Amino acid sequence: MNEIDILNKLASNLTERKSVAALSNYDVLCNNILFSHDLLNKGLNYLKHIVSELKSTLENDDSLRCDYQSGNDRNSFSLIVPSLLSNDLEAINKLFLQTAPDNRDGIDENNVGELHKGFVDYNNLVTATRQFIDSLVTDAYQLQMLDPKEFNYHALLSLNSFDKYATKSIRQGLFNDEVEDSLSEFKQLGFRDWKNSNITKCQHINFANKVDYLFSELNHLAPEDDSFKDEIKNLFKFSSEFTHIGYISTFFTSQSGSQPIFGSEQGPYLPSTENFSELKYQILESCINFIFRVYAPSIKKCTTKMVLDDRSNSIIGNIDNLITMLEHDIKTRNNNYFFFVCSSLIGSQNVIELPCICNHVNYWKPPHNNSDLFCMGCGSSYNIMGMEGDPGYIITNNGPVKVIGSNVPDFQDLPLNEQQELLKKMAEFSANSN
């Protein structure tokens, strides 16, 4: 193809929207968004507690390592670190506000158009995402480096841009004599010297370089996490396209065309509603993963560098608890679970109850199609293991589990002595097997 061929193909696709599509279960998406949104809120509140505790600790010279105590070169970081973290809390909170699940109260076929998602909705969501990922990556980078020149570079670059258009009143409230002197020194540098001068330095100049550095410094990240590293870079590129009002993002979000009305147990919705929710859920998952995989470990590493071991135990413990909570909860969504069911039930006229780990009870209705084997609460997939006769309980890694349809009570409903007896038999069987 030559340039005209490409131009013609782009013209035809960027001026005529394809028919709309909704490829995910909207009710499942809403449940997943609600779960992830609540989880992000829990993580945000936990982070607020950690930041408050760290700030109080950094204010006490007796808690700091020598380099960060009053009068020493890096003491300013005891003020800078809490400020960076407080800025990040604002970015996380903005993402939280933009990722709430849809409110469908009072929606019917007559007003379903209120659920339409267009340019403003996408731009608000994805711009908040861009700010989240950019802020947390940049600040995690600073927390890892704790280098005066590196911080000077990013702070002075920001001040220089802010100064270009700030109003007199804003400028008066921010630019004191010390800031003016520092900015004046920076402006005397040539543009090419900004990233390597006597007062500034930037070893990893762009977003991707910073991400690579963070992942290389966090030893707990395994080689297979390279895919997540790419995911973060791709999220940044995708969100940049929306933030900068790119051709594709604007075209996609501003031309809705005619939309069919879809229906579910919760009421009607539009394809654009589902498309938007699908993106929202994907963003929530990526950002929560980033917090516990990269951002929280960076705070932990910074704390270890600055605070004496015996004064940092509580903070480190809270960071570890935050990581564990987010990692555990995010893994309970969209998993693959096994259910043990009496074979006589499968294909019968009975409705089979499948209680998911997310607490949603699913009802597998006749004729028990395999296509119905997923959780309407969280989207997890189910595998059914048919068991002949009336087997009672199956021994799993999580202990005894009742085979659905067996003529026995749930294990937790057994009297304590019978539970202990069953566990004893399980231990004996395991020992004999070895």
C-alpha cells in the first residue's frame, strides 16, 4: 500500500462508526466494579493511616537514620516524603470518585438514554487514570531514589511549567523568595543541561524508563511480572491518548450512533454503558495491582532507608497488611473453581445451588448447560466434578467439602466432635498415603 491507500482506509474508518458491540455480561461487570471500587476505598483508607503514621515518625529525629536527621544533607526528605504521599492520596481519591458503579435506580426503557457514556465520561475516567498512574509512578521513583538532584529536577521542572501561566494571586501564594531563587538558578541552565547539572539530575527521563527502574529495584517481582510491567506502560499510553484528545479516542467516544437497548435482571442498559463499565473494571484491576505490587513496596523500601529498624516495625507491618489484603481480595475475582456434585443431580429437573467464594449463590438450572457455569456475582468460572452415589464429603486442600446433593449436612454444621473425627481420619489417610 502507498500513502493514498492508507489515507483512504483511515478516512473510511474514522468517519463512519462500526455497529456497537457489548461482549461482556453487564451485571457481572457491575458486581465486579462494586467489589473493586470498595477494595480501592479500603486500600485508600489504609494508605491514609500509613501516611499519617509515617509523617509522625519522620518528624522525630530519634526515629531517623543519621543521613536524614536535622542538620544533615537529606533531612529535607523527612518533609518531602509525606508531601509526595499526600499528593498521591489525592490522585487515588480522584480515581475512586470516577470509578463508582453505575446507579440504575429508576432506569427503564423510557429513560435508559441517561446511561449513555460519551466523550465527557470517558475523558473524566481516563484522565483520572492517567493522573493516578503518572503520579504514583513518578513518586514511587522518588521514594526509591531519595536523591536530592533527582527531586530537584522534577520539582523545578514542575515549578517552571506552573510559573508560565500562574495568575498573580496564585503566584503570590506559592512563590516565596527561596522558591524564586531556586527557579531563577534553574532557568539559567540550558535546556540540555536540565537533566544533568550541578543542581539537577534525571537518570530515567520518561515514564517507561521509570517503570523499568521500579521493577528492577523491587526484588519480590518475578520475571513473569514483565507482562504486568507492559500493562502499566500500555495503560499510560492509552490514557495519554484520551488526555491529549487524540483522533481515535475522540472519534470513539463522540459518535455513538443508534444503540439497541439490552436487558438484564437488573433492568435495561445500552452497549455504550457496558463498554464503559468494561473499561472501568479493567482500569480498577490494573490500578489496584499497581498499588500492592509496586507502590506500597516502594513506600516500604523508602521507610526502611529513612527510619531506624526498631522505629519502623509498625509502619512496615501495616504496609505488609495492606499488600496482603489487596493481593488476596483481588485474586478472589474471576477465578476458576471446582464444585463436587452428585452425578444423579446433573441432567435432572433439580436446580443446583453453587455458592461462590464471593458469597453470591448461583442457581444452575435445568438442563444444566455448561455455558451457564459462571458466577453472576464475580464472573468466576466453574468446573463440575460429577460423583457417583452418595459420597458425603470430599477432602480438599481447604479441608472436607460436602459433595452437593449428598445426604449429609455441610461440614461446618456438624457437631464439633464429628468434625474432629472427620479431620482425624483425613490426617490418618494423608499419613498412610505418604
